[in-house]
Amino acid sequence: AQSVTQLDSQVPVFEEAPVELRCNYSSSVSVYLFWYVQYPNQGLQLLLKYLSGSTLVESINGFEAEFNKSQTSFHLRKPSVHISDTAEYFCAVSDLGWGGSYIPTFGRGTSLIVHP
Amino acid sequence: NAGVTQTPKFRVLKTGQSMTLLCAQDMNHEYMYWYRQDPGMGLRLIHYSVGEGTTAKGEVPDGYNVSRLKKQNFLLGLESAAPSQTSVYFCASTKTDTNNEQFFGPGTRLTVL
């Protein structure tokens, strides 16, 4: 079974500083990788995804993540964070389940706290 | 499009009571999922459905039942609620499982006393 590890439960950072949220997963055979963001009292929304092709993927609001197959990682980065980036971030990995469907497994989440 | 909606938004139950959570999507998605979110645990899959009339167990199915009688609706039932089921429940849907980008509802906060 797939497991997803988000190494930091909480990451405090000052505004305009760079940040990296780490994600590692257990199985590297034919996976799809995602980062979701959850703002307080809301559902999750997709931030970015890796399906195939270029290993570096970007979001519209300045986040990027790099798929590293050899290290089974999909770390999320932003060169300069804003107060509005304060949220919970979830890494998710989809692989082929026993029923023949791709089933997602989520990490436990990383709380990004941006201080002024 | 409303996307994915969930009713109710909040509910308080007593131990042993039953209830049904409703998830509806208007995107004609085939796949639908129910998750629970607990502090420090991330999202855990309860049940999912790969199409109308089909359901399958996820990681934590015990104490829950589901039904997918219509493609747009996915119901989650608690037959006899327990305090351990106090959680925030999220429904999600995807068009297919190939790229599996999930669209989430706003959540239902359930407290079992």
C-alpha cells in the first residue's frame, strides 16, 4: 500500500522568505502526484499536479514542485511567500489500487504559517 | 456550476443515533469519494465509487455505509454513531481516475456526544 510522508507538520516562515514543504512517498511505480491547499474552514483545492513529462511543475500563484523518481519525492517550493499563503498543504499520490482504479493517498498535511 | 456540495454543514449527534450525509456534484463525474479529516491525520478514505451503482471500501470503512443510486449523488450513512466518528467529512469527485484531480466539497463538521 502507498504511504505518503510529509516531514514537517508545521512550517513557520517570515513574509517574502523562501519555503520548501517536503513530501516523500513509498512506491514509485506509475504514480500521479498532487499538492492541494486548504484554507481555514474550506475544502481542499488543487495547487499543482504531476502526471508525466517535465518533472518541474508550476502553479499560477508562484509555487512549484519537482518530481524526483529516484528519491520518491515531490517537494513544494515558493521563492517568496505572502501572508495569504498561510494554509494547510497536503501532498497526495495516486497509484493503481487492487480494484483497477487509481486511488489517492494523502499525507498528514503541513501547516504553513507566514508571519509579517 | 455549483461543483461539489455537501449537506448538512454541521451536525451534532448523540451516541447511537443515525444520520446520512449527502454529497452532490453537477460536473458529470464518474468517481466520488468520502474522506474524514482529523487533526494530524490528514485525509483518510472511507469509501469510494467508480460509477453509478458501485461502491468500494477505502482505508477506514468500519461504521459507515454508502450508496450511489444516482451518478450525481453519493450518500454516507452512520447507522449507530460513536464519539470516534467525530470528525470533518469531505466529499470529492473526479471525472475519471486517469489524472485524478479531485474536486472537494466544503465539508461537514460532525460531533458525536
